[in-house]
Amino acid sequence: MLNKKLTKFVDALPIPKILKPLRKDKNEAYYEVEMTEFRHKMHRDLRPTRLWGYNGQFPGPIIDVSRGKPIQVKWENKLPDKHFLPIDKSFHDLDELPEVRTVTHLHGSETKPESDGYPEAWYTRDFRETGPEFKTDVYHYPNHQHGATLWYHDHAMGITRLNIYAGLAGMYIIRDEREKHMKLPSGDYEIPLIIMDRSFHDNGDLFYPSQPDDTQENWPNPSIRPFFNGETNVVNGKIWPYLEVEPRKYRFRILNAANTRAYQLHLGSGQSFYQIGSDGGLMRKTAKLDNLAIEPAERFDVIIDFSERKGETITLKNDLGPNADPEDETDDVMQFKVNLPLSTEDRSRIPRNLTRIPSLRQNNIKHIRNLKLIGSTDNLGRPLLLLNNKKWGDPVTETPELGSTEVWSFTNVTNFTHPIHIHLIQFQVLDRRSFDLDRYNKDGEIVFTGTAEPPKSNERSWKDTVAAPAGQITRVIVQFGPFTGDYVWHCHILEHEDYDMMRPMRVIEPGKWS
């Protein structure tokens, strides 16, 4: 951990480059992306940090595509054979697998299983070794879904938390022609904000602890932690950066790419955010919000209006709560400096109504799945987080039929929120209902303490990741498709996902028994 304090807001916010295809025809574009090790200067006062990234960038380049135009991507592993972060090899037979393995998942994409980045479809440098579910070295993305902010990241079995922490993450944007006519801020006034937290050694290298804080003598070293929050906030690869802006409206595509940390974002000026989009694209209506509660892997598409803020400096803050450590500096994220002259008249607007989203509530419900989010311990007494009390290696239990609609009901009996992500699909949030968690922990009985609460104003849209708070039942409604095959669902706290809060899911043909 750092022994010196880093000065905030001294580095300009970088804007990730847009990836160009290697070749392109009228039907499809083809990209090649190399995962490499490199050094990157993350702060003025830190030596360059060793990282892994896509095309030697952190975060990776933005893949910017049009709806309905498919692409192919060859994700090439050019990484060293040894990891530079501590790997716990005591679970998932990791002691028998190559140390450095990767497989890329396009989060939020409706993709065939062989291109989804299944955790056991991993491969090593130059595809020398491959996992049992590896099918192809070129991934195909149809891009037939709504325009949306997605993201790509590593998903290798048992080491996702380390590979993403090392830098393997980037943004992927699907653009819809209809948005061009909505007069949203665009071009130089549409900016990605990829937010995460990191800790560092004094020499600039990443710090990630090898064991939990309360480690026991019989636990291995390294030993997986149940969570990890970094000591600095990083946006687009810089620690606490600043962005110079004009006095006009800007569109920010915000991604929480942190391992564990949920952000409670607000503007120091007291201004509102105007949220126009969520994980799966535009919302029905714009939501005016004073703060944004954003869990790991969620994306928020927002407009901030600086029109009346000429000459001001505005800090994007993170509310740490009333019991925060006074030494914790992660209450700041970045700064906006409204010091650029207005280059052209701002003709952009903040629409009230955005798009039509048909409700899935009218569909015939084929299945209701009651799924518990559970805290347990392993045979060494270490924390073990589970979905429905099952481990990754247990037989598949979630087998929805192609085209069917199901309600998935997440009962969280742990004492913290879990962001739950289902691959392949976008869902709609139905409601949340609180129950007496203390009572449940005494006798296992669910006793409701209130009525079901509808989704928040900025959750009334297509979602692929949902906050399932402690002591609540969170319900989502899902129509499964457009493909059959093997996928996964999991908690997106990466330390939980790795051990062992991830389960296989098999989408089957209608009427097929499994």
C-alpha cells in the first residue's frame, strides 16, 4: 500500500481510442486484439505501473459498432506465462491448470455460447493450451440488440478478479440510428467514464493482497479474499483525473468496472444527473437524479448540463456513508473544470421520453425460480459465497427453454448487496421486498417487513445486472433467447464470482428434457 498521499486532480482524463477493424466489407468487420503486458503512467507522481491490457491500453480500446452490423474479433493472448498477482490455487483445481489463462466475455451481449466467453473456454498464450469448453479462436458478435453501452472483460475460471484487476477490461458501444435524431450530446461531447479502484506499492506497481485481513494459520498463502476495495479511484486509467469541459451539455457513458466497490456518485455542485440509459440501452423516460448508486458491472448513460457553470470546478463525489474512515480518500472520483470556451452553440437537448420498452409482464410465465444468495464457509473455515447453496461444479439446475419467459427471484440472506448478472439476455426488474433477516438467521423463516417496492426510476429499462440488497427478495423477469447452449449467471463482485458464486445455465430447445 502507498506510504505517500497522491495529489488529486493533476492528470487530464484520457479518452480511450476507438479500435479500427483489420478489414471490413458490406457484411462484417474483422478485428484482432492482443492482450499484452506493458507499463502505463497512472498518476503524475507514480512510476509507470505494470499492467495487462487489450492492445497495450488500459482500459482497452473502445469497440464502437452499429446495431445490426455483426463483427468478428480474435482475442489473442500474448501475456507472460507467470501472473504478477497472487493466485490462490486451492480451489477449482487451479493447481493443475496453466497459471495465465484468459477468455473474453462481452458483458451484455446476446451472443452464441461459443463466443460468450464461458469460464472454462480459456486459453493460454497463442492458444497453446485450451480449456475443456474452448470452441473457437474467433468470436462472432451479432450486434442485433438495442443500442447500448456494453463492456468486454476477462472471464477465466478462478482468476477473473486478478485478470480484470491487472487491466483486462474495455468498453463496447452499440449505436442505434434512431439516437442520431434525438439531439443528444455527441462527438466530442459524448465521453466514456470507466471507473474502478486500485491500490499501489510505492514503486507504482499494483497492490493486491495475497490473503484476507483476518487470515487463519491453516489457510493457504495466497488465499482468496471475499472482497477488496482499492485506496484510490481510477477513471479511464488515471488516478483522480480532471476533465476540462465547455459550458454545455455532455453525455457520459459510466461503467463501474471495480472488483467489489459500489459507487454512490453525486456532484459537489449539487447538480442533478439526467440518466437516459442503463445496461441494455435507452430507458423509457429520462430520470432526474441527485445521486447514482452503481454496482460493479452496471452502466449508467447520463447527461450533465454545465451550461450555467462557466468558470466553476465541479467534483464528482462518492458518498462513503456516515461511518467512513476519515483516512479513506475514495470520496472523490474526478473533477470537471468548466474552463473551455463554448466552441459552437449547444443545440443538444435532454428528451423527456426516450424509447418504447414493451413490458414482459404480459407474457406467459413458464417458470418461477426461487434462488438464494448464501454465505457459507469452506472446509478450511474461509468465507464461501454460493448461489442456491450450490457450487460451480454441481450439475446444471437452471435450464430455461428458448423463447420462454421466467421470473427469477433472488433471496439475499447475506448481509451485503450482490450485483447479479445473467449472461445472454436483458431482463426487466419487477420489484423488491424486504424481510426480517435476523429472524431468518434464527429459524430460517421468511417474514416480510413491508410490501413489494417497484424498481427505481432508473431501473425501468433493459438490465443485465441487478442490485440484490441484503434482507430483500429481488425479482426480475426474463425472456430467454435468441440462442440455446451453455451460459452462466453469477454475482459480479469478482471475488465472489471466483469463489464460488457462479453457476452454469443451459438454455434448451422447447420441450427438450435436461
